[in-house]
Amino acid sequence: MPAGVVIAGGYATRFGDGDKAVADLAGVPMLRRVADRLAPVVDRLVVNCRREQVPRIEPVLADYDHPVDLAEDPEPDQGPMAGIRTGLRAVDSEYAVVVACDMPYVSPALVEYLFERAAGYDAAVPKVGDGWYQTTQAVYRAEAMAAACDRALDRGEHKILAPLEDLEYVVVTEAEVHEHADTDTFRNINTRDELREAETDFE
């Protein structure tokens, strides 16, 4: 099976004090919630993070079902695209799913389908709602996407969609998503209030 990459290196200023990646969600750190959802469809996990997060993240994944690597950002707070690049550079498989650490509802069935759709392409990216690309719940050909991120950053572009301009990718429609999951799979937790609201779903 391919790898999973969880992006956890952002400062999450809307969340307030504390590290959102390891925030308690009904008794389990949010990062672990995401990792456990990915466990059935990956065989290795890479977590992109900042160096100071390592002591907090390591114990959260100490007993995880698969090998875990932490991929530290060389320069912190360069945005999610830089985090994706760092994470993908650390995988040893052709394809990897990239998921943000604040998406604890991620659907394993959808991830499995994204791997299927990505075959032969550089990426499979869901597009839902009003044309919103879900780039932090998508499957990428690791080497191609990391190189495209390098090129975008070299151009001074930090928008997460910029690397896709260099890739041959497939768009996964909302109708396709609904065949495998509901759109809660893309629900993310940005604030403490949203964390409290989500607790009832995981109790």
C-alpha cells in the first residue's frame, strides 16, 4: 500500500493557545484521529511538522500500526504547500495521500478511491461545493508533486493550487465523492469552539 502524509506544521493562529495537531478530541489527540482513519489504506505514515513539535507528536504515534517518520520543515511557517513538499520528500512510495491534521473525519473509503483515480496521473484532487479544490485531502505522485512545489516556491508562489499547474491530474467530482463518503470527510477544525462541537461525534 502507499503512504500517508499528515500536514501538522502550521501555527493555527485561529485555534488559540496550544498545538492544534495534538489537541484532545474526545480523549484522543486530533493527529491520532487522522492517523487512525488512514491506517486501513496506507502502510507508512509521514507527519510534516516543526522541530519544536516533535516531542509532542512522537508519543501520540508511538504505538501506531505502521512505521512513522517525522518530516521537519527546514523553514517553519512557509505555508501548507511547503509542508506538502517536505512530507512528500520523505515517502518511499510512488503515491501518497496528503491530509491536514485538522481533518479527523477523513474517509478511508474515499482515500482508497483517490488512490485508484490517481493511477497513471500525477494527482487526484477532489473538487466540491463552489469549485473548491481539496488539496489537503488528495493523492499525489510524490516525486512529481514535490518537484512542482519546488518550482512554485522558486517562482515566489505560495498558493496551494500553484503546483497543480505543472501536473497532469484528475479532478474528482462531488458526485464521485458522494459515492464513497459524505462531504464531512473534508470538515476541518479551526477553532476551540469547533473542537468542542466535534467531541460529540467521537464519544
